[in-house]
Amino acid sequence: MEILRVENLKKYYGPVKAVDGISFSLEKGMVFSLLGPNGAGKTTTVEILEGLRKKDEGTIYYFGVRMDFPNREVKRKMGICLQKSAFFENLTVLETLKLYRTLYGNGMDVEEVVKLFELEGLEKRRVKTLSGGQFQRLAVAVAFVNDPEIVFLDEPTTGLDPQARRHIWEIVETFKRRGKTIFLTTHYMEEAERLSDHVCIMDHGRIIAEGSPRALVESSGLKSIVEFDCENELHVEGTLEKKDNHYVVETNEPETLIKDLLRNWNVSNIVIRKPNLEDVFLKLTGRELRE
Ligand code: ATP
């Protein structure tokens, strides 16, 4: 069942083509990820779909019905976690959850939400006293409290420590198992790789590649990746990234490359590994996701 379809969506800010003719669709129960570096157009896309910004062109179908903006019925089936959530800071965690649940009229049992999002013990804490990770768990919890069919999570784990990030991943997986559809934007490749059924890589307002994480890696043509450190300024064919003295190089013949490097240069910390989504991204855009 198709939950959302977008055709030729465009949004320009003067000369800036923030979203420049993108199309995709989401089936029920899938995790769909929009990946891209800063300024690629992810947030603009998500906010148009959430009904928070106006598109310039394009067609959107919510649950099979063409609409310029999500109507009240669609909004009731949507959950939203904005990139920067703001809550009433003097309300407690429980009051915040209850408030959002009341706004929607129906939804999940608040006690269950507290348990699922591991907010036990924090119910009576005022929002302003929460740590970054606790606040973000609440922000994601609020996106689910109305028991939505589709949840938009705009960079839900940015700035979180690895443990808090992993917890949010588990929550996303739990809801996916319950048949919910997740629309995710992220800077983190390992997050997209672990969670997504379908990834769209966005750059300069356009989708430059899409598919399952595995299909994207397979179709990239990347064979092996060699990483190493070297103090010298090298020009190695297939270099995907060079940061300070650390090199990431794609190659079909890792052994030959390493022998060659060792013979001629003082290299250290050599690693051979399989290519991942981040390498695909670097190859396609020449840029890093995180800045
Ligand atoms: P980030 O990862 O940094 O959130 P993003 O992929 O979400 O980036 P957007 O925030 O959608 O990117 O921005 C896309 C482009 O549109 C950027 O060049 C941005 O500067 C520009 N832009 C976004 N909002 C506005 C606005 N209200 N007015 C003018 N330009 C805007």
C-alpha cells in the first residue's frame, strides 16, 4: 500500500534551487531515508511534506489522494519530529506527552509511550531540566504519541551519543515491525545503512542515486577500500577522501596498492575493508555528509 508519493517536487528560494524536481514513493512499513550534505534540500523536502512550507511545483499524494497540503485527516495520521523541536520548558515530560496526545484527539497509551522510549523516572521532570539525549527521546516520543501511520524524523539523532543514537534506532525498528512507515533524514551513514529499506541520496536539490543500501553499494562499482595514514602528500588514483594525513582510496587490487605504498612511503594504520554507503556517497558527490 502506497503511503506517500511525490512527483517532480520543486522549491526555489530566489536563485537557490533548494529542491529541484525530485520524485519518490513510500510503501507501508518501510523506512525511507533522505541523505545528503548540509544544504542538499532535505529539510525543505520534509517540511513541504509535513505541510509546513509551500512547494513551488510538483504533485503529492497522501495515502493515494492528491493534495497540495496534508488535510486534517492526513495530519492526524502523521507524526513529526522536527530538526529542532521546541516544547514548553516548564511542562513536565508526562504533561508534554499528554498535551500532544490531547491535541490529536486519540493515540497511544501515554504509559506505553513512557516505557517504549525509556522515559521512566523522568515523567515528573520539567522539560528544561532534561539532558540532550533525554530531550531528543521526548521529541521522538512526541512524534509517535498520536499513533501515526507515517512518522517524519528529521535528523533525529544529530548530536546524540552512540548509546542514545542506538536506542532511537531500536525504537524506529520496533515501529517498523508494527507496520508504521518512517521518513528519515540523516547525516549518519551507518544509521541509514542499518535502518533503511530505501535510500535517496540528495545533493543540490536533486536525487543523484537511490535504492536499498546494499544495491547502492553493489551498483557503485566500488570493489575494495584501503585506508591508511601518511605524512607525505600523495596523489593516489581512486582517492575518495583525504583528511589531514588520512587517506581513503578505492581500488580493485588492494594488495598491489598496499605493497606499492609500503615500498615507497612511510605509511601506517593500513586497513582493507568492504565499501559502504559513505564511500558511495563520497564517490558520487565528492563531499562528506558531515561538515
Ligand atoms: P541541513 O542538513 O543543513 O539541514 P538540508 O539538506 O536540510 O540541510 P535545506 O535546509 O533544505 O537543506 O536547505 C536547502 C537550501 O535552501 C540551502 O541552500 C539553504 O540555504 C536554502 N534555504 C533553506 N531555507 C531557506 C529560506 N527560508 N530562505 C532562503 N533559502 C533557504
